[in-house]
Amino acid sequence: MTTSRPERRRALWRLALLTGALLAWCAAPASATDTAAPVLQPFKARYQATYRGISGGQIENGLHRGKEPGEWLYETRAYPNLLGRVAVSPQAREHGVMRVSAAGVRPLTFDFNDGSADMAKDVRFAFDWDAGRVRGQAQGKAFDLPAAPGTQDTASVQAAMIVELLAGRSPKGFPILTGSRIRYYRYWSEGSATVATSLGELETVVWANQRDGSDRVTRVWHAPALGFVPVQAIQYRKGKAETLLRIVSLDRR
């Protein structure tokens, strides 16, 4: 059965935006009793992307400090090969702004541009935590939704996950805004594993997540020695591996 271009595009970015593959947060380990915010470090990481065994190029994540204390900027860029450009534009960008503190992670703004001239495919929104709302546009339509404490977007949830792991806790799930809908994703531990990467063999802890009602499961391999940076992520559909992201480089400058 063939796969449509929109489906391939969604598959690559869905994994990228909802798993640690685009979410490599460099943080210094902390004890469960720590009350200070995690010590995050700026970084740039690249991942090789394959879809159903076919290479699609690379995806790059970058984490940078913002202008305000506790503010962080997270950006994702696509570097597709010739075949990968069928699914993902080299102009595709994701940009998220969030605040990290001892109280947790709060997303502030989010901007996803798929790189095409069709702006209806883009997603932009901003959280108003004083009002408990999130407002923006997705698929060319405006939305205004209630945002309960703990709600994340597809970029900030990665920071929230890392904060939980650094604190020695086992997250059960997060409400996540995807597009113009808030959906609940369950998270669970699947033990540990050794992963061979271009950075060498790494000991990892494996975490899986799944949206309520979905037939897709995503597994992410986090390396504690790298501050729980994800080094591999695989999304499965109906038990079969579809999209794979594996780390190829990590720059902490």
C-alpha cells in the first residue's frame, strides 16, 4: 500500500514533535529532593531520520537561553535528502518558547511553519496563564481553549519529561496541545537498554508514550550520562516500526 505525501510529512514531524528525538534537553542530573530548577545547557543535536527503512535526511534540534531568567527557546529544523523532500521541506521550522522553574515547565508561545506557501498548514499559538487560556491558529482556523495547569505543547512537553526524570519521578502522562486540540498522552517506563550510536554505546532508560485512542506508540531511549538526552526514538503503528530517529551528533557549545 502506498503512503501519501501528507501522511509521510505528518509521520516524520509527528515523531519529531512528540518524542525526544526533537527534544534533546541537556540538563545536569539532580536529586529527587532538589527544589531548584534543572540546570539546562544550550545544545545543538542532529538525528538521522528514516521512514519505513528509507532514509529521509536529518533533523536538528537547538536549545538556547531566552532574554528573561528561566526562559528557553527550542528550535527544530529539517535537513531532508532528495527523497525526504517529498515529505518535508528544508524550510520547515518549529520554534517554541517556555519558562522552566522549580515549579515546573510552562509553555509560552509556539510556532510551526511547514515550509510551504500554504499557510493553512502552519500552527501558531500563545498561552495566557493568567486567564488559563491558549489562543492561536491551526489549519487556517483560529482557536481559543482552556489550558489547565500542566498543559504542554509538543516542544515544552520534552522539558517537562526531562524535569520528571531528573527529579527521579515516573511521569504518568501529560495533556498536550497538538494542532488545535488538547489530547492526553500516557507515559510509562520500559526498563533500560544499551544503544549503539555514533557517539558510542550508551546506557539508556526507555520510555514509551501513547495518545488516548491512538494506534501509535512512541518509544524514546534517554541517556542518563548525557543528562537524559534522547539518543533514539521509534514510532510504531499497530505494532510495526514506521519512523526512526537516531542521534548522529551533539554539540553543547
